[in-house]
Amino acid sequence: MKAHIAELINTALTALIADGTLAADTQPNILVENTRDKAHGDFATNVALTLAKAARCNPRELAQKICNALPASDKVTKTEIAGPGFINFFITQASAYAVVETILEQGKAFGRAQPNSGPRVQVEFVSANPTGPLHVGHGRGAAYGATAADLLEAAGMQVEREYYVNDAGRQMSILAVSVWLRYLEQLGQSFNFPSNGYQGEYVNEIAQWLMRDHGEAFNRPAVEVFADITPDEPQGGDKELHIDALIERAQAMLGDDYETVFNAGLNSILGDIREDLGEFGIHYQEWFSERSLTSNGDVDRALEKLQARGYLFEQEGNLWFRSTDFGDDKDRVVKRANGQTTYFASDIAYHMNKFERGFDQVVNIWGADHHGYITRVKAAIQALGYDPERLIVKLVQFAILYRGSERVQMSTRSGSFVTLRELRDEVGKDACRFFYVTRKADQHMDFDLDLAKSESKDNPVFYIQYAHARVCSVLRKLEEDGLSWDKTQGLAALQRLDSEVEKDLVTQMGKYPETLHNAALNYEPHTLANYLKDLAGDFHAYYNTNKMLIDDAELRNARLTLSVAVRQILANGLTLLGVSAPEQM
């Protein structure tokens, strides 16, 4: 219907250009929106306000000229000029109800754009260090990233989902040392475990697997391991220097075997993350290794490219990137005096790699603590010769879990945290996926366990799923009564559905494509979640005031046809949110 109204407006503007009211080079942006108040009609446009200055005309006067030039349409009953110059359109009931037939015809495709009709987009999300299981904080980024990617795909874009595996760097070395020391403990050796090591039970499990597969191959005397090592924090030393010294000692004492210990930790945790996300309904086309950036020469190549462009300089033995040339607050080290490249150097190479793979747009879903990282990454992209606007970064606040009124503290290093798997086991995948996207991603979020598990209208995911299940229940009862739904008769009789609640329901259904489109382009899954809640609310109100299985076959089929269309939208929307649409509850 919006397209039809836009075409009517375009025809009117063409006529105004022809009579000289508008300049010949006028290129209007015709925006047609649903009205918020039914008293203002069904649709409205602000085109008269946007063109008034160029037309050197009062907006209301221009609006009147546009209305006068509108061609006749059997779908529009009247137009009105409101406020400073808005044009409101009132459409026929038959036109409004036409969306019901469209929904039933298109089914799962309703609201979606033509597949692969848009640009190539890469969405990278979660990318948590494989140093421990995913916790409830990671879950929000996972749900948001997956839903954002699915929405972009529904909007016609060619989407590739990617997990950046941080399998290089200090944190992974700390994990390797933690696994090795737990391995030594299981061989009967006693020592003070480093305060900065990873202490979760999962580290003990990896150590057990290491001993099962390799026996005592990596056994070294603890006395030699800790000999002359910088004291740990509890002994009055520096915990960072202590763990770094242990990393160097492990590498020296294990030699080539260090890689085996390192990979035991990496592969175990990464495998767990893959499985965990899969059970959460999240799958990637690519798991990209950070270490590959060094082995394939991308890091060196990226630095060489920046050097050739004049954006690197040496100072005190370190190699620096001139990020201040692009608005950063300070320049950044990319290679240290000892020859080691920094994490930032790997990130520069990673983004170069992304754009070299031909993506038109790159979307990074990061934790809110990475806010300060955006400017320097965009600076590097620009320095490499790419348009920094092709990188979109969306920040996600960690969710805070509450049990009753008590907040659960989480720390991957200490091992005191609630895993995503534990949360799913407690409240279910559907509640997790839905609750995580009910608020804007960059807003603080408290995850209410009691609400997520409740079976009431206060629990939005239950409320929406129950609306879907209600329609399914009615159709089952219809069949039990020896009747069947006649869609053709129902579509023909839709004009009998003339109550305000029915009209509101149809209007709400017609908003789905626009809601989906806006949710995708604005990276705001919460708007779709809220829409589904509103639609479910409208349907429950309708269901509670109108009996479905009545003797009047024509009216019965009309009501069932409307209900089935609602069910289709609920199923489509829930699917995009990664939530199931159950047929019975």
C-alpha cells in the first residue's frame, strides 16, 4: 500500500513539475509512513514540507496543490492536510485487509527482501578469547550478533558470519601455563598456583585429558619450574611479572612440547565454544584464526603497506602507527623493540584481510569495553586506503544476571561465573535468545531469571509463543469438530471483520515489513521483539473477545484467516530472533 501511495504522490509531483510549480530538476524523497493516530488516517507523507523551500511555497499550500494533482485511486477514500503540511491518506477497508492475503501467499517470505539482492556484508561477533567457556555476558553479544546478521539477510543482503579466534597472544599463553601447572598437580607435585592463572574447573579437566593422552611426557620438577621466578602477588611480588616469567619458563622447559600443551587448551575450549553456540542456534561460515595472520604474512604485509604510505615511524626502538593523523588521541605501537608485533598490528591485518575478501561492508559486534578501540581501527582502515565508513561497530553491554535480588559475580580468570550453557539449562534457549535482544544493545541490561522462567503475560517470549500456539490449538479443535478452514471463503469475507480490534490487528500486521526493514538497517533487533509483543497483545485481545469456532461458516473462516495470518507473522519474526514458534504449550 505504501508503494501505491508513493506512486500516486510521484504522479502528482510530475504534474506540478510540468506546470512549473516545481523545478524540472526536482528529485523528491517520497517518504510514506504509518500514522500513529487513526484519526490522522492510515498513512502520511511529509513531502510537502521537504519541497516547500525549493518551491518557494508555504508547505500547506504546496500540500494542497499535491492533493489536487493526485490521480484517482479506488484504494484511497480521502486525503487531509494536517499540521504544518503533512498529507494524510485514508484507505479503504478492502485495501487495508489486502495484506492478509499477501501474508498467506508469501508465507515465510513475507516481509523479506529478494534474497542476495543487497551488498556483501560480513558480521563478526562473539569472538571471545578461547580461554574459558562462554558466560552469560558473552550470550548477549551472541544473541545480538546472530539476530542482526539474520535481519540483514532478511533485508536482502549477502551475509557471512564470522568468529575471530584469538588463538595468539598473552592470554592464550596464560591458559597454556595454567593447564600445564594443573597437569603437574595431578602428577602429585605441590606448589602455589599463580594468582593470575586461569582457575576454573575446566582447566583441571583439560589437564586430565592431557595426562590421559600423553601420560607423564610433560612432567617437569616443580622446584625447577619455579626456581628464581619473580614472586607472585601474595608473596609481595607482581602477579603480571610472575605469570610472564612462568610462560617463559614453560616454553623453555617444554620446548616443542609447549605447542602440544597450548593446543590442548585452545582446541578443548574452542570445541566447547563451537558446541555451545551451536546449541544456542548460532552457526558461522568462518572461524578465522588470529595466528594465521602471522603465518600467512598478512601482519607483515599490512605494516609494509602502512610504511609505504608514510604512516609508521620509529621511536625508542618501537614501531608506531600515526593514528593521531586520523583523529585518535595518541599514536599506537604496532611492533615492539624486541621484534614482536602487537595485538593492534594483528587487528590492522585482520581488517585488511576482511576488505581484501571483497566485503562491501564489515560489521563488528564488540563489548562496550572496546569503545575506545573504534577510532584507532577506523584510522588504520583509512590509512590502508579503505573507506572507514565501510566499517560499522556496534557495542554490546554485558548482561548482568540476578538470582532474586542477588547479583551473580562473574570472572573468567577466577572461574567464578555462570556459563551460557548453565543459563540455557535453567531458562531455555528461547528465553535466552529473546531476553538478550529486548533492549538496545548498548544499554545496560539486567537478566531476570524468575521472569524468564515464568509462564505469564509478563514474560514476553511466553506471551508471543502462546499467541502462536493458540492459533494452532484452534485449528486442531476445528479438525476435532469435523470442520476445516476454508481460506478462500475467509479471504472473501474479511470485510465482515469490522470491529476496531480487528482493524487494529490488521494495521499492526501491515507494519511488519517496515519493522523488519528498519530493525535490520538500524541494527536494532529489539524493535522487532517489541513489535511481536505488541502484535501478540493485539491478537490475545481479539481472541479473548471473539469466539472463533462459531456456526456462521463465513464469519468463522474470516476470523480463522485473520488468525492464521497473525500466526505466520509471529512465526516469521520469532525465527529471525532465533526463537521457536511452538504449536502447543
